[in-house]
Amino acid sequence: MGWKIHQMDVKTTFLNIMIEEVLYIEHLEGFETLNRDSHVCILKKALYGLKNSPYAWYNRIDRYLTRFGFTKSEANVNLYHIVVEGKMLIIVLYINDFIITSDEKLIKSCKHDLASKFEMKNMGLMHYFLGMEVWQGDKELFVS
């Protein structure tokens, strides 16, 4: 059996990331505190739409992958690889999506490790990604 391409999606990617900078936000409309109309809130976790959120997420996942021995590609900073028991495992990041390719045993182990650290949705074999359709057979792969 040959290589397969699987896809995983990180749920609530930015909502679980602590930010390193000190950021203040105004109170949301309808949020009231007695005698504190002029106060602001200090943001501790990243939010969707915040400029720093993708950067904070990338730093977190980069630290996680490199700590476990993955090497980041010099040609593409979103491509990581590792050799386990003589077999190559490749991960490509696209925001909160992971494209994982290797043999089925390594993919299963990688998915388990990622899901133990991050809340993930296992999307199984990749069928569609960024406008590409993918068909995977036992010994063949078609991309359209």
C-alpha cells in the first residue's frame, strides 16, 4: 500500500492561543460595569480578525512540530517533514488545516499526536482542497 494524503482541521484555532503582546480592546456594546465606562479590557487570548492571531497560531504550531523533531523546509515555511523508522512523514500547514502524507501507519500516529494536543477534526482522506479535487486509489493518486 502506497502513500496517502489525509486532512485535519484545527477547531477554534485562534481562540486557544495566548498572545504575547499587551493588547487593549474597548468594551463591547451592551457590556456594562458600574462606574467603569472609561475602562478597557486587556486581551489575553487571540481572536479571529485580530492581525496578530495568525502569527501567534503559527508560532505555537511551529514550536510544537519542531520540538518533536520535524524539520521546516527552507523553500516553504509551511512544509514540515520528519523521518520515522526510515519512512518520511510530511505535514503542510494552511492556516488551520493540516495536510498529512505518508503511509497509513505514520499518518494515524501523527493524527493521534496532534489530536492529543489540539482540538482537531479528522477529515480523513483528502478529497478537495483549495480548488483541487483529489482521488486516491491503492496505488494511484489523481489531482484535478
